[in-house]
Amino acid sequence: MKLLLITSIVEYKNDIKQILRSAEVHSYSYREVTGFKNAAADAIEANWFATNMTENESVLFYAFVPLEKVQTVLNDSNAFNARQYSQSYIHVAVISIEQSN
């Protein structure tokens, strides 16, 4: 059993739902959250908002899934990201679950 944590900008919410559906992940939760980035380390020319701190409307999905479904989610997320022309991507983290009830 693995725990998937998936984050992205809120505009990709339906795309993530489709990725989970295609991987046959039928049970998950999600919540809209505020994403934060401290852009102080970025060059001022690269910082569109000309401020050190930016907040974005984001979404966080989490799902407990069997190991065999993880790779499909990762592959589909990577394929989605490869088609994007923006700097916003779908981020997936996989966490091992030692025990559950």
C-alpha cells in the first residue's frame, strides 16, 4: 500500500481526476489549498510578480493505492507535464505505508 500526494495549481484539478480514473484509483480525497513560494532566490527579471512571496490557488489530492497503480499515475502525470508550456506541473509524491487497518 502506498500513499500518493499530488499537488498542482487548481486549474489542473480535472486533469488529475482523469489521471486517477485512468489508473483505476476509485477512492481519493482532495482539497483546495494555498500554495506558497518564497521567490527571494529568483532573479528579479524572472520574477513576474516583482515580489519575494507569491501565493497560488492550488489543490492537494491524497489517495491510498496498491503498488501496481502507482506507476500508472506517475507515467500519466509525467506525460501531462511534458505537454505543458507553463512552469506549473503536477507533482506526485509516493509514501510507503508500513501498516494500516
